[in-house]
Amino acid sequence: MINLPQIIFSKVIRAVVEFKLINDGDKILIGVSGGKDSLFLTYALETVRRRMKKNFSLIALTIDPKFTDDFNEKISAVKNFCNELGIEHVTCAVDIAKLIREQNNKNPCYTCAYFRRAVVNRFANELGANKVAYAHHLDDAVETFFMSLLSSGQLTTFQPKTFLDRTNVTVIRPLIYVRESEIKNFVAKNNFDVLKSPCPFDGATNRQQIKNLIVELEKTFPDLFSHLASAMRKDSIGELWDAPKTREQMRENYFALKFGGNHHV
């Protein structure tokens, strides 16, 4: 079953090597929702495990967010997928739907992501996993970067590798160089049994708006995506203004301007 194209495999290996994502003895917990990205991640990591001489193990976790009543029926496809790859699969129910309702007008995506991460980290500790793998790809990173710029004025995105000192777990994102279109094509070509997202907000999120905006802007600026991807690197920063000074920091210059000379207070 393992036949990942070399061009995609090379991108995964580049991420693993460049950011030192996998070490001997690692036990990696994969967050598997049943969507195309997480299924592909599971497949890709098993490909790495079989092809490379790294001694690490994999285990998959699927969370039931209680958005629908037919979770157990649908998740059987994910369990079969993992079984075919020889990967242990476990499930956990968390009533995220209820938690979202209790948050009133707070961002449902933030609430969902927060509690999902908390559960995954807890299970990683319980299962003895020292790393958690998420299926964020290059498009996700670029969209996060662009969304952060537009919504908060900050140049930031998630990291390929992050150590969480509270849980002693390291989060890794091995698909960081893979485009979403490559995942879609591979999953479709190999007839993966992909689950439709049960999220009631699917397709109506801020991230989806950013995704659509990038597609629209690329009609005028064809290189927009690649330029945004390049801008995420620390060495891409050109001439930017200094950080804003506080009133205290500007105090001396202000009095010098007002009274003349080098006025000190």
C-alpha cells in the first residue's frame, strides 16, 4: 500500500531533516480526524517509518467532538485505514459542541482547537507518546501568516516544531512543505475513504475567507502564494520601522524639542 510519490516524499523528508522532527525512540501520536490531510499524514509517516532507518513508533487518535450522532459508524473507515497500515488507533469523545454553545459569542474555531489540543496532549502523556503530529501543510502555514497580518498586524505563523513545556510534548508538522493540492490529488487517486467534516462551521470560517482571498488575489498577483511563503522566513525581513517607543522613552526627545538643547528630566 505504501507508494508515496518521490516528489512528495522528498518534501516530507526535507521537513523531517531540516527541523529535526523525528528521532530514534520517538513515540508519535497522530491527530487523525478522518479528513484528507490527517489521513495523508498518517500514510506519509508510515512511509517514512518503513523507508528510513529511524526507530520510532506511531499511534493514531481520533476525537469525537459530538457534532453528529453517527460518529461510531463513520469512524470505522478511519480505524480500518490505520489497521491496514499496522498503526494502532484509539478514539476519545469530547463534547466540543456543548463547549462551543457554552462560550456564547466566542470564536467557535478557537474553542474547538483549544479543547482538541488539550485532549491530544493529555492522551499523548497517557499513551507514553513524546511527540504529537498534526497535518498542517504549506497552505495552512501561508494562510495563517496572511490572516495574522490582516487581523492583528503581526508577521507570525505556526512553527514546524514546538516544544510544550507544560505537557513535555513536542508538536511536529511533517507536511509543512506539501501543498494542499498535492494532498487532494494523491488522496483522490488512491481512493482514500475521506470523512466529510462534521463541523457545523465548515466552509464559513475566517480561514476559509483568507483561502478564498488568496485565490482571488492570485489572479492579479500570480506569485502571491510563493511570496507569502518566502516572507515567513526570518531572513526575508527588509527595512522595517523600529518598534514604537513608549512615552517614557520619548520623554527626553520631547522636552529637547519643546525647550531646546539637551533637556534632561
